[in-house]
Amino acid sequence: MRKIERQMLNAVNNRDNWAQANTQVHTFVEDENTISRVFLHGHHIADFVHGGYGFGTRCKHGPHVLP
């Protein structure tokens, strides 16, 4: 895993806003969930949803649930 990918995942896990090079994480609260939105080259590529019932993603290829 590249260093920038590790930093991005740390920002998502810690629910932080973060940016470096061509990657950005924007974290915000919507309803009762905290959402970390990931951008690559300014394009939205994924949402990580931090809810009360686990952790999941939403992306162009459909919903995915992470263990």
C-alpha cells in the first residue's frame, strides 16, 4: 500500500478532513451518520459511512460493507 493511501485511510478511520497531492477526504455529518467523502483528482470516488451499525461504503459500483 502506498504511503498516501495509508494516510487517506487513517483520515477516514479518524473521521478527519485531509488532502495531499491529488487525493482529498472531506468528513461531515448527515442525519445521524458521519460520512467521509473521498475525491481523486477532484472527482468524487467513494463515501465511507460511519454509522451506529457498522462501517460501509457507497461508490459508483454499488454499496459495499466492510468488516
